[in-house]
Amino acid sequence: MPIIVNIDVMLARRKMSSGELAEKIGITPANLSILKTGKARAVRFSTLEAICKALDCQPGDILEYREDIPDGTVG
């Protein structure tokens, strides 16, 4: 899927750990890991909103579309 998830980039910019983000947005670290690795098939708008609020960013800062990346690979 050509959707790239850049949560790790934003975590680094905000100097926040994955565990801290998971706690702030109310999901398990395992579910956050699924989102971060691009293995999730869907994300709820409420989760996306919580991530954006916690990281003080826009959805486009963490989700990116790249047509040139073949399905099944993570950029």
C-alpha cells in the first residue's frame, strides 16, 4: 500500500517515546506499533485526531501517499 506512516518521525521531532504517545492517546503500545509499521488496515478518525493533538501536528505530517512504492513494502 502506498500510504506511508511517519509517526516515528514526529515522535523524534517531539522527543516523545512510543509508550508515552500510546498512554496519551489511550491505545496499547502494541496497537501503536501496528500503526507505526503501516500494518494497520484502517485508523479511526478519533485515533488520528488524538495522535495529531498529542504530537501537535497535522494528519499530513504523519500520513503520506507515495505512488511509487509497491504494495507490501514499508518506506
